Amino acid sequence: MYGEDTRPNTQEPPELPAFGALLVDTSRADRVGEFRGVAGPRWSLRPVGGGIGWEAEPRHVRPALLIEQLRARTARLNARSRGEVL
């Protein structure tokens, strides 16, 4: 029946994180990225320390746990020590 499954959108958008905050994109296998800004209805993220960014829907993004932040930063430093990134 028409309108049977329609409900008003009462869910408020998530609060905008601080620029550079580390977030987890759950739609991309819990990939950690830095918040870079808003691109229309999506949020722009990029890998820790630089690289090619991506866009994510705010509903699929959550703040990174301390251990996730540590892993992302350590992976970046290890890659740098191996000469894989500058």
C-alpha cells in the first residue's frame, strides 16, 4: 500500500567532527581516515598522513578508538621507515 513504509526522517545528522579528527569508515572494512571536510551530503576522508582521499556517508562513519588511531599512525610510520611513503 502506498505510504505504508514511509516514516518521517526524524534522525538528526551526526555532529561534524573537527578537521583532522581520525574516523573509521565502516562501509570500507573499518578503514581509518582523517576528516577533511564536507562534500555535499558526504564527508571527505583521507588516509592518515596523506594519500588519495575518499568520500563516506556520515551514517557509516564513527570516531576512531584509541587503539585504531595508534594502529593507523604506526602503519604510516612503518611504511615511511621502509621508504614506501615520504
